[in-house]
Amino acid sequence: MKCPNCSTKQKYKDGLTCQKCGYRNALNPKEPPNITDYFLKSIVTKISRDGKMYYTYEQLLIQFIKGYGKKFINGWIVFYIVSFVILLAVFINYFFWMLAIIFSLGVMIGFYFLFSFRKTKNYDYSLLNKTLKTYLNNYPDKNLADGNAFSNNIQKIEEELSNYAPESVLIVDKNDYTDMLLLNRYHIENKVLVLSKYQYPKYIFEYFQKLIQKHPSIPIKILHEASEDGDKMKENLLADTFWNLKDKEIHDLGLFWKDTKRLKRSFSLPKKTIGNITVGKNIPYQKDTRIPLGMIPPIVMGSVLIGTISSGEAMTLADSLEEHQKNSFSGSADFG
């Protein structure tokens, strides 16, 4: 094991407390899913850009799943590299040519299953969720957006609203994603008023009511996960008299289930704490699952929102994500 605090390595038999600095590991690497504190801290460091960006729990969970899947895949890759080296050695000795043919067939079958595995994979949501929460309960991170950052911080919001003039409005389906966008100052970069469908933060909702009275034609866009609730978000907002959006034009950015056909890789989570996390392309619709916004890391969320919000009304979040994937250096499927 490697200590996430001082990077000292020690054997499992020497205990879960670092003998050099006294760090107490929250996780037991010998118990499923066989994850260490060091591994999870590296995920937290990566998603927060070493403490410079804020993120939601779902964003962290999906980065955790990505890293967890790569650990499994990398283990098989090492196995096949070693096997290939052995195969070359066998080929050199012509006395074992028959063994070489049999072994090569095994390697080809193995690679087939390896790449099939990479297309779609299911993970136990309750296990990974419990593991991550165990770690965060012991070592909470200040950059985790929980949906309460602006419950009482009205003065800061007032100051920011007076310093920029919103040119559009973005209504998000969850409070924690609203926090993430505001804390990362995406509203400043995009000149957009950001609030959640739960009228959070309260002061911004009150400001929004004044804004649509003064500028009735200001563009209003909504952002949500792909789910039954997400699909109904626009309809519900228009029908809610507290929002005063009757007869307003609302552009729905998504996400939508159909978007999984276009993206290289998507993630579906169960609506409840029991079920599987599915990772793959073109994930089929299931009633009790959802495609979360959390599959887009904070650093990527900023760039795709800039493109989506500044574009015409024809562009959706999936359009911007697809463009991001095409333009990314690696062409990777994880938007990062």
C-alpha cells in the first residue's frame, strides 16, 4: 500500500495506519472492490485539478468508475503483453510450433474478449457508492459541491450580479450542479444567469423574476440528466406558476437518451442505490435508470457549455460534446 499523505509504501500486514505519518486508511484494499485510499485521492486530485475546481458527487463517482475500469483493463493488457513475449520465444524454437499455434489462438480469443469488455460493462452501484462515501466520510473534500454553497451567501451573489450583465438564463435540474457551475464561475465566462429548477439560490431566482420582466425575450435554456424527470423538466417549468414562464421560449439542451447513440461512451446509473452502473455506447433505455450529467467532468463542462450557450438554439449539449470528442487530442471517450 502507498500512503496518500506522505507516499510511503508499506505492506498490508503492517496495518492500515501509515507507520511514518500516522495516516489512517479508510478503505481495506483486501475487501471488495479492492480499492486503496491512495487510488481515490488521486481521482479527487485529478477531477479537482489539484484543488482548483469544484465538482459534484456524481462527477466524482463516474471518474472513480473510469479509473476502476482502467485498473481492470490494464491488468489484462499487462497479461497479454507478457503472453506475447512468451509467444515470440516459443516461435523462435521451432520444436514447439504446435504449442505456438495453440497459444496464439488463445491470445487472439483473449484479445477478442478484452475489446468486447471495453465496449460495455456493468458495475455494482451500491458497492462503489458505499466505497466512495466511506472514503469521503473520513476525508471530506472542500471542493465537493453539495447544493448548499449559496444557501446563505447572498452578499457574494449580489456583488457578482452587479458586476456582470447576464445575456441568457440556464436552469439546471439539481442544486449541486448549480453550485458546481457557480463556484467554477462558468456563469461569468458565459454571461449567463445560473439557477436550479428548485429556485436555488433563492436570491438568484428573485433576480431572475425581475430580469424576465425587464427583458422578456432573454434566452432561457435548461440542462438536465437523461431520465423521465429530465424529459418533463421543460413542461413542468412552463406549468409552474411560481416561475412565470407561460408562453416563454425555452431551449432544452438535454441530455436525452437518444444522445447515447452519438457519444463514444455513456454512463447509466440506477435511480435508487441498488442496481448496476452501465458503461458503454448506445445504452438501451431502461425505466429505472438515468444518464447523469456527471459523466462530463467539470473541466470539460465549461468548454462544452461555452459552445452550447453561445450558439444558436439548434445546438444541444450532445452536439457540443460530440464536437469536443472530435477535437480532443486523444479522441478519447471520456470527454477528458
